[in-house]
Amino acid sequence: MAATELRVGLCGIGLDAYWAQFAGLRERLEGYVGQIAGFLKGTGASVEMLGLVDTPQKGRDAGHACKRADIDLLIIYVTTYALSSTVLPIVQRAQVPVLVLNLQPETAIDYEAFNRLPDRTAMTGEWLAFCSACSVPEIANVLRRARIPLHQVTGVLGDTSTQKQISEWVDAARVKKVLEANRLGLMGHYYGGMLDIATDLTQVAITFGSHIEQLEVDELSALREGVEGPEIVERVAEFRRQFDVQADCAEEELARAARTSVALDRLVEKHDLQSLAYYYMGSGVPSNEETMSSIILGTSLLTGRGVPVAGEYEIKNVLAMKIMDELGAGGSFTEYYALDLNLDHVLMGHDGPGHIAIAQRKTKVRPLTLYHGKVGRGLSVEMSVKNGPVTLLSVVEDATSGFKLVTAQGECVPGEVLRIGNTNSHYQFACGARGFVEAWNAEGPAHHCAVGIGHQAGKLIKVAALLGIPFVQVC
């Protein structure tokens, strides 16, 4: 089993007193639990079946089974009325996020057919099969008093909207697990004066569970010296496959970027990194300046294959990029470029790495004679994000909760971009360009954020809930 494969514990809950009273009820409800298990397996999760738990004693046993299976998410399907004393010991022992499913077998009881049943016992048995909602307030009351967060899905078994909600919770739990396994490399130092991006590393470990690996630029420079000629040739060939390399890119610059790209891969492998934030000038040390001025193509390749890299030592934003990438949305480094108030668009982009997997067209590589605000010159990437629905995500430091997630959904739309060797795109928001920037700024984010494709707020609100931090959606 992969280290980041999601392990879900699933149990149904009921009341043992019912089984002798209502023939076939238990078997019917167990069938419903089986349907949920089949659906969960279809999401790629590993499912630990805990059965239909119907007494406090079985609740304790199920809780111990959760611990033995090292589950990441506990899903409790309320099949009929069940005692809160059955649920509490499961949850207390599992010590993982809890999702309660309040699902009926149909949208409503067929009252006419119900009232034609032969006797009151048959009627009661049928009603109990629809009785999921009855004990959810009792469970919620007890878990709240126990200070255990409760997450819920209410609806119909097998319904499309219900399945979508469950899938989003599974995706959110998977993101949480990925963040807990995330080894975040930090190489260099902050860009001087950017107070907004300074980040409490201890709080990062507390909130997200990520490990921080402090790296030296010198190590990357040393690895770079060990790259052989054939490796450089092959990496240049990969650049030509992955990018639209412009004709004015010198072979010498491509070789320089290729050497750094191979060294970056070795650094990532050596330290088992799943994300990286960096910034370093290297002034006065030629080998380091050579390394850092040739890093953009290699970091773009890494970002495109699931190891997001953020420039300017932007720790919060590489976490946002990691979250978006795990949701299959990409997650490219971006910031405000300008407002087009004629079109009511926001132009956003950034220099440095881009997420080439979410580009509208093949990402161009252009030579720059200088990196604005930075040291050196070299190759850079120019791309626009795929046109269509997009989501912006910012991990924002919060005085009360440590961090919060701030997001906005909009559209990436066609428009003339700045051909300056950077990522840049036009975005449109329901509240307009002015309304968006004012609402976004009011939440106190750093000036960078991650942009991903698709509308992801439904999943991100669940990620925040599982992390135990606030969620804000603007526009």
C-alpha cells in the first residue's frame, strides 16, 4: 500500500433490539452499507469494513479495529436509529476525522404503499429503514460536547449529488494525508522586504503536518557539477518535447538549464521532497549565481509532474499549489499583474516556474537578458492557463487559527497577454475586477496565490474542515 493511499474505515450503525422484531431489516441495512463500500472502493480508497455496529460493546471493538488499520477517515453510515453510546467509543478510539452519512434509500417514503402494508409491525420495519435522520442530532450533540468535529452528508443512497459530496470528502481526506506526508524543501532565503510571505514554520508543521527540510543552494550547485554530457543532451531533448522552445534560445542557455534541471531532480530524490520553495541571488559566488539563474525550466518540469515549486521562498503558496495539484487542478504560482478595466478582467501571472500541465497551449521558452528584480539572465517560461473555470487558492496566516484557506472561483478567458517571458492570463469574476480585488485583499492574503483549473471550492471547504481551519470564499 502506498504511503499516501487513503485508508477509510466504514461502519453502519443500528440498534440490536430491532433485529429480532423486524425480519429482514438487518440484512437490508447491511446491503446499504455494502453499496457505500463499493462506491468508496471506486474512488481508489482502501476500505476497512467494520460491519453493522449495533451495541456499545461492538462500538469499542470497531474503534480498536480502526486503530489497528491506521485509518485516515471514519465514515459512519446511520442506517436507522442507533444509540449515541454506540457511536462515541468508535470515534474516541479512531481519533481521525468523522463523516456521518444520513442517507435514506429513497427520496421519500411511498405513503400509499406504506399504508397498505399488512400490519403495524411491517409498517414500523419499513419506516425504520428510512429512519437515518432520527439519531443524527443525538450523535451530533454528543460529539459536540466531546469537542469532536462532525462532518455530514445528508441525502439519498446512490443519488448523484450524494455521491459527489462523499467523493469530495474522500478527496479532501486524501489532500490532508498528502500534506501530512509532504516533505517541503526550503532552499535559500526570503526575498528581502516581502513581509507578507514570512511564515511561521512551526505552525506549518502543526496545521498541515508537513516536514520542513532545510536545504543549501551549495548542495544543488555541487550536484550540478556532477551532471554528465549525455544527461544534458537528453534533458535538452526533453525540454524540446515538453516546451515550445523559441528560436532565439541559445544552445548554451538550454544546456545550462538542462544541467540545473538534472541536478534538481537529484536533489528532490535525495531528500525525498514533495514540494520546494526557493529564492537565492548567489551574488559573488559564480557557481551559485549560475545555478539560480538557470533554474526555471527544471522547476517548471517538477511542478508539472506533481512536485510544486514556488519562487521567492513562498512557503504558504507552495502549500496552496500542493493542495490544488492533489485535487487534479494544477496549481500555478501567480499574482496580480494589472487590471483591464475596459474588459473588467484581472491580469495575473508570475515569473519563474509555471504549471505546464494546465497551460492553454504548449509553454513557450524565451531568453531574458535580465530577471526583473533578481540577479542574472537566462531562460524563462511564458504560458497562459487553460481557458475555462478556474479557482484561486491562498493559504493565509491567521492570528486566531494559525492559517485559513481563502479561495475564489472565476473563469480564465481569452485576451492579449504580455509577451515578457512570464506566465500571465486574463481572469473574470462574478463580482467584477474591482469587486474581486477588494474582497480578496480584505482577507489579508500574501500577494501570491495558486491558480488551478476547474471550480474546486466544494472540495476546498472540506479540506479546510478536515484541517480544522477557517475557509473563506470571495465573489
